[in-house]
Amino acid sequence: AEETLILVKPDGVARGLTGEILRRIEAKGYTITDLRMVRADRELLTAHYAEHEGKPFFEPLVEFMSSGPVVAVRASGHRVIEGFRSLAGATDPTAAAPGTIRGDLGRDWGLNVQQNLVHGSDSTLSAERELGLWFS
Ligand code: ATP
């Protein structure tokens, strides 16, 4: 079956939302096949966010993502990549639709980075790459 990498970002872990987020992944019908808590270092985050290197939010993003533990999840299921992105909702939690993880549980905290609770791979290629980084 298709696989994706999901991250519960440091804001989600710090707010005690890990269980709620994992519950939504399972309730949707996807299978969690691996899971680990990680303190991500700069090297891992630079590789993970390579496409954003040089953008104004890159430094704040790396700072935020290394500010506390992250829960990395390997999830599996037919069309799980698209399905999880739909569960997660829009990048900006203020604009994310109610019913989604970001829309129901997230908000703008007035910081220079979007603390939006979760990450999900956006293609089969990035899923393969990202699973290799977080579950090597
Ligand atoms: P993710 O990849 O985390 O699932 P996404 O694909 O919706 O979310 P990307 O465009 O890949 O978002 O950006 C990666 C992350 O960088 C976002 O989830 C958010 O935390 C942060 N980010 C993106 N755009 C901005 C921005 N304009 N200002 C601040 N932070 C941003």
C-alpha cells in the first residue's frame, strides 16, 4: 500500500495533541506502521525542508522544528498521501477549514512561523525521501 510521512510538530506535542492527531489518522482508516519521538537536529531539518532553504521563513521554521520533540509517523493506506493532506487542512491554521486537524486544533499565535501542528508528505517521491530521512 502507499505510505506517507506524518510529523506531529513541536507545537502539537507540547500542547498534548499527539493522541488526538493519531486518533484522527486511525479513525480515517489509515494504518500506523511505525512511530518514533525525535529531537530533530539542524542537519535533519535542513534535509527535510531543502526546498525552502533561502526563504525568509526557513530559519524560524528550523528553530521552531528543533524547539522540542517531534513525533514521526509512518502511515499506510490506499491514497494516504492525499488523504492525510486533506485531513490536515490548509497550511495557515487560521484559514484551515473546520473539520481538519489545523482548522479544529490550530490558530495563529502571532509568531513569524506558522505553527500548524502537523506535516504530511505531498507526493510519492517526497514520501519516499522523507521516510528515508526520519526512519533511516
Ligand atoms: P507541511 O509541508 O508542513 O505539511 P505545507 O506543505 O502546507 O505544510 P510548506 O509550504 O511545505 O507547507 O511549508 C512548510 C512549513 O513552513 C509550513 O507547514 C509552515 O510551518 C511553514 N511556513 C510555510 N509558509 C510560511 C510562511 N509564509 N510564513 C511562515 N511559515 C511558513
